Amino acid sequence: MVSINHYLVLATFMFLCGTLGVLFRRNLLLVLMSIELMLNSVNLVFVSGSRLLGNLDGQVMVFFIITVAACEAGVGLAMVIALFRRYGTVDTNFLRILRG
Amino acid sequence: MLFWLILFFPLLGAFLNGLVLRKVSPTVSHILGTSALIAAFVCALLTYLQFLAGGGQAQVITGMEWIEAGTFKAPFNFILDRLSGLMLLIITGIGSLIHIYAGGYMHEEKATYRFFSYLNLFVFMMLLLVLGDNLLVMFIGWEGVGLCSYLLIGYWYEDDKNAAAGMKAFLVNRIGDIGFLLGIFLTFKYFHTVSFSELKQMILSAGAQLNGEQIEAIGWITLALFVGACGKSAQMPLYVWLPDAMAGPTPVSALIHAATMVTAGIYMMTRLNFLFYLAPTTQMIVASVGAVTALFAATIALVQYDIKKVLAYSTVSQLGYMVLGCGVGAYSAGVFHLFTHACFKALLFLGAGSVIVAMHHKQDMREMGGLRKYMPVTHLVMLIGVLAIIGFPGLSGFFSKDEILWRAWTGGDQYHIQWGLGALAAVCTSFYMVRLLMLTFYGKNRSDHHTQEHLHETSVVMWGPLVVLAILSAAVGYLNVPHIIHIPGLTNLLFEHYLDPVISIPPQVAEHWHHLHAEYPQSLEWAIMAVSVAGMAISSLLAISMYSNGFGRIANSLGSAFKGAHRVLTNKYYVDEFYDSYIVTPLRDMSQFLWKVVDVLIIDGIVNGVGQAFMLIGGLSSFRMSGSLHRHGMVMVVGIICMLTVLFF
Amino acid sequence: MNFNIPALTPEFYLTTLPVLSLCVGALIAMLQGVSRRLGGENAVFAVVVLSLAVSLAAAVIYSPAVETSYLNGSYLAGVLARFGQTLILVIALTVVLLFRSTFLHDRFLRGEITALYLMIVTGMLVTVASEDLVTLFVGLELSSIGLYALVGYLNPSRRSQEGAIKYFVLGSFAAALLLFGFALLYVATGSLRLSEISQAAPKLLDHNWVRLGVVFSLVGLSFKLALAPFHLWAPDTYEAAPTGLTALMATTVKAMILVLVARFFAGSLASVYHVWLPALMFAATVSMILGNIMALVQTSLKRMLAYSSIAHSGYMAIAICAIGGGSSSFPIAAVLYYLVGYTIISLGAFGVLMWLENQENDNLILDDITGLAKKHPWAALAMAVFMFSFAGMPPTVGFIGKFFVFNAAITNQLYGLVIIGVIGSSISLFYYLRVIVRMYMVEPVKVAVPLAPVRSLVVTGILAVAVLANLALGTLFPEATMKWMVNTSKEVAASPVKTSATGNISH
Amino acid sequence: MDFLNSHILSITTFLPLLTALAVLLSPSLGTARWVSLGGALVTFLASLHIWFYFDSQTPGLQFTEIHDWIPTFGIRYIMGVDGLNLLLIVLTTFLTPLILLSVWNIDDKKQKAFLALFMTLECGMLGSLVAFDLVFFYVFWEAMLIPMYFIIGIWGGKNRVYATTKFIIYTFFGSLLMLAAMIVLYVLHFQQSGVYTTNLLDLYGTTAPYNTQLWLFAAFALAFAIKVPMFPFHTWLPDAHTEAPTSGSVILAGVLLKLGTYGLLRFAIPLFPQATATFAPLIVALGVIGIIYGALNAWMQKDAKKMVAYSSVSHLGFVVIGSIAVVSGGAALSAEALTGAVYQQINHGISTGSLFFLVGVIYDRRHTRLLADFGGLAKVMPWFAIMLIVATLSSVGLPGTGGFVGEFLILLGTFMSNPLAGATAALGVLLGAVYMLTLCRKILFGPLDNEENKKLKDLTPREFAYLTPLAVLAVVMGVFPNLFLDKVKPSIENLANNFRNYRIVAEAPIATPYLLGEEHKEMGR
């Protein structure tokens, strides 16, 4: 019998992967994707939770998250493109003038 | 009413001279200052006569309230009894004479308003000192006279040396004053009053059984007060300021540093004799200090060349006698010597002053000599003065000093050493005084040509007072003729009986003292007297033979024979140097250390260091923040981990 | 999960009017953007101001007597929500008036920018009014995304682009953390409604997933509140964004989150306070120390204010900690009071900066304001007042706020935090004073771009009001304001904490 | 008249503030001067009104004035006068006009701001003197720092920024700790009485548990020790004094420092009696160290102003040990010492104030304060010499000047409570003379060799106008101390004899504190 904990552990694992991606990938696009991964792990938790508890709130939440994630992705990609357009790079090391 | 005028006139004089009439000519300020004092003298005389007519019982004149706090009370109350009455006369009387004289002495000054206002202020403070009925009012005078002496010593402040001397006087006195203060504190702590009359009443009332604590306290009280007396009356080890104080104008030396202020200590001890009687240890200390001082200063005086320095050290030594007198319980003798000394020492100083004026402010006796023919009057009065001080039979010093020595001998076996020291000091005294006389007035004149032709007798303003003082110095001795000598029409020990109401032996120790006062064989007293007279005669003759015309062969040979001793004496036993290198300098260095190291480096360093530290941390951490996105994320994750750790462990 | 129709009454629309009017305003502004003729600066400005004014009026005028929730708690109307909305709207309005040119100078983007601006505000209004994690999340993201966009959009310099990207990445990262926390809470308690969570929470105290959930939600919120160690976006973004936007971020976001936190921690999670209290205390401590120390070494004024705002979040967090598990409303009142004070001061300070800066130089450093007292005495005076107020010196609102916060903390025996707060304030005084020193006690130095303030009556007026309000709240009206805060926070504290059987987890 | 009596304190306190506004609004510097002087004088008259209508028979609080300020938290606007602050109030209002005279001739365009700041400062000082509500007091106590900060920072010497920043941060830190302690006390009081109040008169009734008392006392004492300043928290003072303009130094030494000792007497000691008894030895020790240490440091100074600054450290050491001379086994304070402390506060204000003025006088003429640059001034400036000597004597506590009465009583009381401390402190009397006479000698005496000194002018009438009152007062206070002490006797004895359970009755009844709803109860959990 697969208990909720399995799902949670899996989700946590995905979440950590995403976190590591954010922390260590220098390419902005990959950073964005890692964030998506984190959000999806969250979705997983919600879905499994709603399945367990038998109410739909979780699934509703998931829809909203997906939507919002899409918006975020839009804004994020726009920024990355703008950056690439002007400076021809998407490397995070480029973003170093604001410091201290 | 009259009484208040005594205090009022000098104050008024000081005020007018000091703050109002600052533009007037020296003559005016002289007249003003002098008349203020003469007025005070007249009032004092009248008050005194009234007082004697009233039976001479001590009376307390209540003035306004002064300090009141908690249970502590110190009103402006004044005590008028035989002792303070006598002091009144001495201060105002001799004061007036000296004021008159000062006019002549200061005639070269352009403006003397400061001088006379200080002098008047001094007299006022001195009167407060002797009239105050409680330790606090006395303390006002006590420090007030210190202030005036500070101002007067540094009167010619353009010369930094004088300013330094004044400061030294003030500070050394302050050391004593701390003792005095502690004495006051102790008195209040254990007797809950600082008023003389109340204290006396408390101690003497037969009912008053003082508990052991109080008895012990009295020991400390008297000791502390005696420290004060040491400061004021220039006893060992605090005498060092007095010789330097000679930097002041000579009338000042005469009035303050010979006749009045320096005797404050003796006055105070006499005022509180009932306490000292109860503290035998203190009395022992007092007597010893007095005797040692007497001899110590006398030996220094033997080899001084500065005429005023000689007189200064002789003052110290004479004060030593008075202190010795108090120490052996012979307060009346002490006060009597105070009285006579006031007369002849003032005389000597003023005489020296005349000489100095005549010598155009040269004070070195090596340049004097043979002044007899230039200034006969001065010579005459100086002669009387010298004879008086060396105790030439029949003159005042003879009676007063011998009384003290006699009482020292009879004060108990433990006091024989003190007597010995005193006698020795007497011998020295006659030596250096005669030496002074010889070097100044006899032999041939050693001054340069220029000075020589201006040598002449001083004006009457100056020698007038001298004559009066001379007469006094010759006469006052007969007020206290020892009872072995019978002079028709003169009661013996007049003065001692006069002071009897003041000198009050507490019941606890009464019989001990009565036992001491038991009759001694007259032969003994004759013997003592003979010893001192003989010593006096021998040393005087020696001095005459050595210095009859300048520094004779013997003098020089002696000087070279005892080169070491001579050097030590001329350098005053190196006491000043000692104090300077073992007290002043270390203190200065320590303060320097405290300021430069402790304050600036350590304390302030810590304060500023804290601030610097924060700045440093900030700088470092802002340096660590490279601005990288990933580092930001990393920090967040670390934060989460910390939180979880806090939470789960 | 059925929508109960009765909710959709006129009363419902009245309650949601603030949000609605803003949405309408946003749409209009966006449409104006495309038309050359209608898109004049004044026209757009009018629309923005109008919509904000309307929604402000609505928020102030109408609110139900008791806290009522619509759409199963998706939208909550009550005193606290109303307070939050009013505050946010007032700020938004002030910012627009103060920083008109910032948002309206670009004739092509003007429409979208203002639309974004209004949407941001909308998101905040929704957030403070939500009792449901869904709406909460949506509102939060709405405002955040708008901000991400605006930071980079307003002036396309490298600095601001970098700031935008950092803000965006870290922001979405934090959002993910927040969501993860919500998810775990949902799993544990079986509900997304705060009230139900609060009922379910107590019996799950020691359940690790709950703990994780609570902590992650806390992290997400602390990020928005710029609590250390989740503060690092703040300095960069504040420096990158145009001053107007900085002012908005520094104030409204804090307002939104604090209202949220009050409801969330004091209300729903009060019963599990021993879970979030240590974490929050940790965050508060780090913020107060780090924020103040880092501010010491800044030369850019905006960056310095950013760090100082971090420190101030720390002080506010003290009061939140003071809520503890207690149902007392005083800590909340204290934090709200502090919030109001902080808002006034920041708006004023940023206002002065904005008033001084110009197109060439919109990131003033200390050298720029050196000797300001000589050139612009009144600006210097206002700045000085704000600085002393930041430092918490009487007779300013800053002092009263600090007093209330410490009071709340000490009443709940949080002595450690108070000591740290004291030390922090002492440090902070140094850098606030440095501004004053530069303005008053140092001779001017040569700077690249000399200050050329534009004389604007509105700006001057608003600044004057800020100064006066600052002093008035410090001297005359603390009582009135505090009463208001107390009443505002009552309902939160009053929310019952009962245990219920719902949502246990089977293993 | 009735109105006047019931509002005199508010009038006295806020008149200077109004004056400050008037100064800012006044068209020209000339008018500003007259306005400020007028305002200061009226304030002085108002304080004289307090002085004359003050009932010297009762230890109670007089001219009490109570309004609600933040009733929700039981914070009130309470003002009152008793023996402990009466003298200081008058001293403050007395010094201010003199200082305004001393800056009369300064003529730059910032001067208006200076006058305004100065009047604000006076308001702050008076407020913190008369406030009888912890928070209300605290507001003034800290607001006062701001004008002082600007006065030093803008009109000070070349190192002014460092000095003034140090001054304000140091004080601020101490004060914040005190604020925390105040709140703790406030909560304690609630737990004991169920009433929220910061009303001092009520809080006197609160008896904190012993250990708590220790912490609270430490916090309060630290704040006041920094202000006094007590060794080893004194290092801000020499810097502040040397950098501050003359006027700033005068008011700083004259009144601001006294607020520290006043705070000890008003708050720290009566609020936490047991802790006081415990801490007394430590504080007395620090005070004695301060006396000696400050004196020795002063002796070493080359800069006249710095010397006077360090002398303040020494003198205030006397005040501190006088304030806390515990007698009869910690059951009471020595009334003598306490009287001395209260009196010495005023004396120090007078003597040190005039010393700073005098240093300022020669600084104005020579633009140097180094002792080495002077010497023999007594010849060219005789009146200056007289003034300086009077100030010196009062400062070294010569009998007949106010300084003696204060120092004597303090030493007496200290000696009663702790002979060793008393005896050691008495050394300060000697050391005080050492450095003060050095000052006199270096400035007044010795050869007049420096050419620039030869052409110095003696005091101008304006300088007479502000120096003479101080000199006269120094003597009057020494000869007729009862003029002043009679007024304050009852309060002092009340504090001295029952500081273990200290109470002040207010002449006007104080309304029972306002209580909020249930939250308050829970808040006090």
C-alpha cells in the first residue's frame, strides 16, 4: 500500500532537485526550469493530498498554480530575452553589478 | 554691636580696596586699609574691656544660621572668652602696626589696592578663625587665611617663582586641611556636634561617661586635627611651605607667617585642649613633633644667608616650641609664647624689612654688615628683638620659652627627650640670631658702592611701629613671671591664671595632671633655667666671636671642617628635593600615564573599538556578498536549514 | 464545494468594490495605452487617481460590522482587511502623486505601466482580504509578478534589468517555498481555509510535515517581508528600481504581508506557535543585527534605506513573536502601529530622495546630499526628521512605535529580542546620523550630477504632511491611533482556536 | 493666579519652545536675539514664580499637572515640582539668558537656527526635570539630545562630528536600555496592581523581586552613569566639551550632566531601594575613583577647556557618592550627603559654568585655549582675573563659596556611611586645588611675555553682565545656603529617611489609571 508519505517524499525529492538547480545552474533558462520543477513538485503534493482527503480544494489550487506559473514563465522569459538582446548572455555571472 | 564691627571693618576695607577704589593712589588705599584695621582694633579693645569688666566668662554670640542638613548644624556662632579675646588684640593690634609699616614698605609700588584689600581680608578671616564657636566657622577662617596667604605670597605674580611659592603654600596647607576635615567628620560622627562650647560641656560635665568608642575616637580626632595644625603651623613634615612663603612682601611675612596665621594651629589645640588632654598618645606625638621641628628648623637656620630665610626657619622652630608646649599640656605656656613670639618675631621681620628696603631689596646677609651706623633705630630695635627671642634674661622670650622647657621637663619622665631637643634648639636659636645680628649690623659694610651711598634710616612710618613692638617685646614677658622669681608689685603666673577658665582638664584625667603639677623643688627649676641661660650665653658668644666682622676665619674653617654637614644644612636636609622626587614627580608621572594610556588608549579605545568593530563586520560581510544570484539563493537555503535545526533539534 | 449564491448580493459587490474599481481602472488604462489621443499623460493619470480614489473611498466607507467571508472564504471583509486595504490604497495613491513622472513620463508604455501598477495594488488588496490559501496565493503572485515586470520595465538600464531578474528568480523561488509549505499544511489539515486550518492545527502539533509546512510558509512570507536571511533581494531591487517603485515596495509589500502574518500566525497558527516562534525569532534577530550592520557601510542612500527597512522588518517581527500563542491583540496592534509609522517615514524619506534626484542620477549617494542644508534647507530638515524618526528618537512616531513593540515583547518575556533590538537601534543611529552629518555638518563636495530638484507643489505638500504626521503621531495622537489599531486587531485575536476531528492522516 | 499656579509648569516648559518658533519666524537676527532673550527671561520669571510659591514645608509634589496622553497604556502627561528638581529648574532658566548674552555678538546667518535650537534644548531640559511619568520623562530626556547634537555638530570645533556622534550614540544606547527597564517595571506594576500606569508616583509603590531589581537598577544606573558621566563611561565628555562652542559647554556642564545625577535621585534609587543598597558600594567606589581619576587627568591637560571638562568628571563624582551614601545598615540614605549632592549640583552648574564662560572669553580674544599660550593675564585683564579666581575658589570648594557647602556635606555624609570612601574622596579636595590653581597660575600669573597677550582687553560690559551674576551667586550660595536649602529640606529628608519605601504625595489628586478591556489582563500574562 502506497501511503501519502511516499508521495510526499517523492515531491520533496523533486523539490530539492529544483532547489539545487536554482542554486547551481548558471544558465538563466535552466534556473527558470528548475523553478518550474519546484512548482510541479508542489502540484504533486496538492494532488496527492486532495486524493487522500477526498476533497477537490487541492486540485483547484493546482490549476491556479499552473496558471500563475505560466504567467511567471512569460515574464521571466521576457526578461531573459531582453537581457540576451542587449548583452548577448544569459549567464547569471553577468548579473554582478548590484552588490554589497 | 561693637563686636560685629570688629569683623565688619576689615571686611569693609577689603571690599572697598579690592572692588571699588581700584584707581586710587597707594596712599589712599594705605590709609583706608590701615584705618579699617585701627578701627577694628579700637572696637576689639573696647569689646575686650567690656568682656573683662563682665567677669571674663566665656560667652557665645549667636549669629545667623549657616549650614543645616539632616542632623548637622553649623551656625555662624562666635565665642568670646579670654583666649579669643587675647587673640583679637594680638591680631588687630599687631595687625594695625604692620599695616602702618606696610605703607612705608610698599611706597615704591604704583598701586597697592590689591595688597591692602588682601591684608584686610586676611585679618577678617583670621578673626573668623579665632572667634568661631564651631569647627566649621573656624574652618572658614582656617582656609580663608590660607587663601590670603596664597594671594599675598604671589603678590608679585609676574615672577613665576612667587606664584609657585603661593601655590605650594596653599597646597601644603590643603593637605593639613584634609586632616582638619577628617577631624570634623569624626567629631560629628561620635559627638553629633561641632560646636566648641557644646563639645566642652559634653566632655567636662562629670556625668558624661564617654564610652570606649568615643575615647578611642578622641584619639583619632585629635590626631587628625593635629595634622591640620601641622599644615597651618608649619610643623614637620609639612613645614616646607613657610620658608618659600618669604617670597611675599615682608609685612606679609611679619603678619601672616610670623605673628598670626601660623599660630592658628596652636590656637586650635588650645581651644580643644580638653580633647587633647584625653588623648595621651596624640599629646606624645604632638610634643615630639614640636620638639623635633624646633631643633630641625633651628639647625637649618644656622647656615642660611638670606636674612628672611633665617627668620623663617626661626619661626618654624619657635612654633615648634609652642607645639611642644601644647604637647606637654602647658597650653597657657604655649599661648604665652605665641603672644611674645608674635611681638618679637613681627619686630624682627619688620626690622629685616627695613634693612631690605635700605638695601634695595637685597636680602643676602653676605652683602650687608655694619648697618649699625646707617640705621641706628633699626639696629636698636633689632637688638631688642634678638635678645628677646634668644631668651636673654628679663626679656619676653626668656619667660615664655623657659616656661615651656620647664613644663616639658616636668611633664613627666617620657618628655625629657623633648626637653633636651628644645634646650638644644634654644642654643642654636641664640647662635643664629646673634649671627644674623652680627652679619647685618656689625663689622664693615660689604655691599657695593651704589647701594652703600643710598643706605639710610627708614621713614618714621616704618620705624614707628618697630619701636612700639620693641617695647612690647621687652615688656610682655612680665605678664607671666615664674613663681620662683619674686618681683615686687607683680603677681606670678598672671597669664596662666588668666587662661585658667579656658584650660579645662577633664575629670577622667584630672588627678593625673594635678599629680604632675605637684610642687617640684625650686632648685630644679633654677637648674633648668640656668642650663638654658648658660647655653644661650655660650652660643651667643661663639656667634659673636665668629661673625663679629663678616665671616671670620673660624666660621670658614668650621664650614670647611664639617663640609658634609654644612652642605646638608645649607640644602635644608634636601627635604624639598625628597618631596619633589618621591611624591610630586611620581604623582605627575602616574597622572600622565592615567591620561595618555588608561583614558585615551584603554577606556576610550574600547568605546571607539566597539563602533569600529561593527563597521569592520559590515565591511567584511558586504564584501562577501558578491552580488551573485546563486549566493543569494544559497544564503536563503542556509537560513532555512538554520530554522529547521532550531526547530527539530 | 458549491458556491452559495446568496453571497453574490449587492452587498458582496459593495464589499469587493475596491478590487473591482481597480480592475476597471487597469483595463481602461491599458486601452488608453493603445490610443494616441486618449493616452495623454493627464488622462491616464486621471484614470489611475480616480480608480484608486474610488476604491479607497469604498474601502473606507463600507465594511460589514462583523468579519464576513464570501465565496467560502475566498474573499474576506472585516476590520483588519479594511485596515490593510485602506493603508495600501493610501500608499498607492500617495506614491502615484509623489512619483507621477516615474510612472507616466514614457508616452508609449504609460498605459501598460499604470495598468500593471493598478494590478499590483489589486493583488495586494485581494491578498489582505483573503481567508483562503488559493486567493491568497493568487493575490500574492499578482502583485509580485507586476512588481517583477515594473522593476525592469520602468527604466531599461543594465542595473534595473539585473535587479529585476534577481528579484524575479528569487521571488519565484520563494513563492515555490511558500507553496510547498501551503501544500504540506493542506495535506496535514485537509483544508485551504485559514479558519479550518486553525481548527485542525492543534492536534497536529508535533507532526513533522506540519512543522515543515509551517516553516516553509514562514520562509515564503519572510522573503516578501525582507527578513534576513531571506532579504538579499531587497537591497539589489531597491537600488535597481526607480525610487517611486522602491517606495511602493518598501511600504505596501510590508503592509500586505504584516496583515497576512497577523491573520495567519495570530489567528490560524496561534496554537502551533511553538513551531514558528523559534524560527521567527531567529529571523528577527538576524534581521536586526545584519540589517543594521550592513547599512553602516552603504554609500547609496537607497541601498542604505533598503538595509534599514530590513532592520525595521526585524523590529516588527519582534512584535509578531510577541503574539506567541496568546490571543492578546496588543502585539498585533503594536506591529500595526509600527507599520503605520514606518510607512509614513519611508514614504517621506523616499519622497525627499525623489524630490532631489533627476533623470541622470536616480541613485543618490551620500556625496550627493553633502551640504544639503545650505542648498535646500527645507529638504534637509525633512530628511533629518525622517532620519531621527527611523532611529526611533522622540518626539517622532518612530519612538512611539518602538515603545509599543518593545512593550509587547517585554510583556511576553522576550527580553533577548528586546536587548538585540536595543543594540540594533544604537547601531542604526550611526548611519541615520551620518546622513544628517553629511547634510548639516560637512562642506559640500564636487559631484558629477548636481541636484536639480523640480519645484512641485504636490510633492512639497505631501512631504510637509508626512513631516507633520510624523511629529503628530509622536506627540499628540498616539492614543487615537493606538485605539484604532487595537480595535482593528481585536477580531484576529478573537478568532477561536478549537480542535476538530477533520483531516487526520492515515499511515 | 489660580490658573497660573495650576499651569505654571507647562508654561515654564513650553515657553522656550514657543520662543524657538518665534525665533525661527522672526525677520532678522537682531529681532531673533531680542525675542530669544525675552523668552528666556520670561521663562526665568516663570520659574521664579514657582520658586516663590513653592511650599517649603511639604515633601509633596507641587504645581502638579495631569492630563491623559496615552491612557490606553496608562501613560500620562504629569508634571510636578518637589525639592529634588526645584533648584535645577531655576538653575536651568537662570543659565539660559546668560548664555544667550554670551552669544550675543556672534553674527552669522546660522545664528537664528542656533538660538532656536538652544531654546528647544531648554524646553527639553525643563521637561525632563518636571516630568513625573516614565515615558513622558523619556520623551524629553531623549528629545533633548537632538538640539545638543546639532549645537555641537554645527557650531563646534574641527573634530566636532566625531565628538557629537559619540555623545549622542553613547547616551542613546544607555537610554534605550533604560526604556526597556522602564517597560519591565511597568509590566511588573501591572502584575502587582492590575493597573497599567507609568505614573512615577504609583510606580514608587512597586517592589520588584530582588533579582529583577538588580537588573532594572543596573539598566537605569547605566543610563544615568553615562549621562553624569561616571567613570568609566566618561570619555565622551572631554571630547564633547572641547569641541562644543562655549555656550554648548556651559549648558552641557551646567544642566545636562546634572540630569544624570537627578535621574539617579529621582528614579534609580527610590524605585529600586534594595538594589540600591546592594550596588551602593560599587557606585561609591566608582564615584571615588572618578573623583581622583578625573582630578589627576585634569591636572595633565594642556587645553584649558579640556581641563575644566575633566574637572567636571571629578566634581560629579562627589555628587554621585553623595546621592547614594547609605547609612544605618542600608535602611536610609545620609540626609547630609543627599543635601550636599543636591546642593553641589547647583554649585557645579554655577562654578563650572562660569569657568567655561571665562575660558570662552579668552578663547574669543586669542582663538587658543592652550595654557602654554597664556600667562600674566592678571596684569592686562584684572577683572577677568578676579572672576576667574572666584570661579576657581568656588570650584575647589573654599569655605565661603557654594562649592564648600556642597562638598563638605557630601564628604561628611559619605564619611558617616563609609569612612574609608569619605577619607579617600577628601583627597579630591586637595587634587582639585592642584589642577585649578595650576590653571590660574598658568593663565593669570607668571611673566606677561607673549606679545599678543599684552594687548588683550579686559572684560566688556556684556561679559560682565553674564559673569557677575555667577560670581555673586557663587559667594551667596556659600554664605547663605539656607536660602536654597530650606526649600528642599523636606523632600530630601523624605527621600533620605524612607527611600526603602519611598512615596511622594501629589498635591493634586491623580485620577485612577484608565484600564482597557480584557486584552490588558491577558497581556500581563
